[in-house]
Amino acid sequence: MTQTELEHVISRVLAGALKELLGPHPAPEPFVTTTELAGLLKSSAKTIRDWAKEGCPHIRVGKDSHRFRVSEVVSWLQSR
């Protein structure tokens, strides 16, 4: 076996071991808009904006827009 072939085998073995060790990487949860979150939670957009002012997890997009991850909002609501 040549050195190049040996390096290739070692690379494949290490890649497989790392993949098995780290497991699958789920896609991150997408962000939703204020309007989308209000619809999902059967609430008003004003209520969602008020929650953001009260500390509900969100990110700001521009001056007046927010984005939310539903799971973070649900956890925040349950902790209140």
C-alpha cells in the first residue's frame, strides 16, 4: 500500500468515526415573523410586540421588526 492510499484510508476511517461520534446535525429552527408567531399562537401582533418588550427571546431586524424561534417563545411563556 502506498503512502497516498494509506492516507486515503485513514482519512475515510477518521471521517466515519467523527460522523458517528458527533451524530446527525439537525437544521436550526427557522425564525418566524411577528405576524406568523401571532397566527401560530392565536394572538395579536401587538401582544407579540409587547412580549418582545417584556423580554421574550427575539432578534431585531431593522428598526421595528422582530424574528422569533417558536420553541424559545414557548419556553419563555411557560417560565412566566
